[in-house]
Amino acid sequence: MSKLAIALGLAGAFVCASAQAQVMIDMRLVTCKDFLAMTPADAALASGWLSGWFNQKTGSTTVDLEAFARNVQNVTKWCASYPQETLMDGLQRATATKQ
């Protein structure tokens, strides 16, 4: 009986662990078309991640929520014009330094 209880307990632990698996997304592969098709909640998460990436790349350490909202609108408009482009390519072009 105790071996059965232990086996069931271990099986339950594995089931719980697999139920909480995380989803990983390679942001280099997300196209504008993908971004525009996201649910509002997923688009907000992606926008927040992209904002953090952009701010780190430019060395900004401030948070401006109004600027963030404007930037999300600008990216959304840009993506409507370039649905096959990736979000990262567009942001890299926007943050590239001129030589």
C-alpha cells in the first residue's frame, strides 16, 4: 500500500510540473503580422518586453508611460504597413547608430 501511495505521489508531482510548463518565444521571429494578431493581453506583454529591450539598448533608465503608449501606437501603425517584417528588425533599424 505504501509503495502505491509513493508511486501515485510521484506521478502526481510529474503531472503538476508538466502542467506549469512555460512557453518560450523567440522574439527575433515575431513578425508584425503575428504582433497584430495577438490578443490584447499578449500584445501588452510583448510591447512591455520590447520596450525594456529598446530602453536597455539605448541606455535609458527611466519609465515614461505616456511615451510607452505612443511608442506602442507607432509600432502598431508601422506594423500595419510592413506585416512581413519582424518586430526586432524594425526596432534595430530604429536604434541603429549612424556611422
